[in-house]
Amino acid sequence: MAEEIERKFLVDRQKLPSLENPHIIRQGYIPGTRTATVRIRTSNDKAYLTLKGKATGLTRSEFEYPVPMRDALLMLDEFCEGRVIEKKRYLVPYEGHTWEIDIFEGENEGLIVAEIELSDENEAFAKPEWVTREVSSDPKYRNSNLIMHPYTRWEKQYYSGE
């Protein structure tokens, strides 16, 4: 079984390094299951169907499969009820790990998160200076929740860096 062990953090945009070569991501979630999250994603010229299980701590099962771009675009339009997350993802190497920095657009504009995938929940890693508060366990920062409750509609108290 494939597993994902991921930690998610808010970002201090003032301390971010120069970012280049973004992956332009559009993703949506297909409703209909309580035991898994079903996501369709386009990233630049590639597309994927992903199934994620329920999290136990920081770990959950994850299965990802490439799909034809035409099919992915049809699934986003037909199955995701018009709700799509748009973001630019930047890959930033830092002390032996690659951080994924997501800068959200559209209804989630203003939100920036950094994720790091680990091989073990207890794996040590260095945090760059631009990483702030950890939000790994906070469900409102999950992309599947940002679809229904976009960042721009949150109360000011929840904004990153404030």
C-alpha cells in the first residue's frame, strides 16, 4: 500500500526565497465516498486521479494514477460541481528535503502553505526561516475543505501570519 506522511505549515511570505518554475495546478474533488477523498488534478501538462484514505496521525494511504489530460478536464468540469482549487506550486530543496510551496489563487488567494513529505512520522527535518505555524492537524487547511470553505471567506483571525 502506498502511504503519504506529510506535514503542512503556514509561510511568512516576506521571508520566502525567489521562486521559479511553478507547476500550475487545478484540482477538484469528486463527492460520494466517506472512506476516501477522490481528487482529480492537472499540473502543467500532466493529469492525475488520486485516492486518499483517512489519516491516522500524519499518515494516510494514497494511490495516484496518471490520466489523459482531456479526461481530467472533463472530470473537473462534470464531477467536481464547479468547485476547483487553483494554485501555483514551487519545489524548494532545503537541507535534504524538498518543500512544496503552494500559493493559492482564486477564492483561496492570500493563502500560502508549505508541505514536506517524510518517510516516517518521527523523521527529523530542518525548517526554513519562512516556515511558521504548523497546521498539519487543522482540517480547514486541507485542500478538500478549502473547496467548500475558501480562505477569502474566513474571519480575519484565521489568516496566516496574523
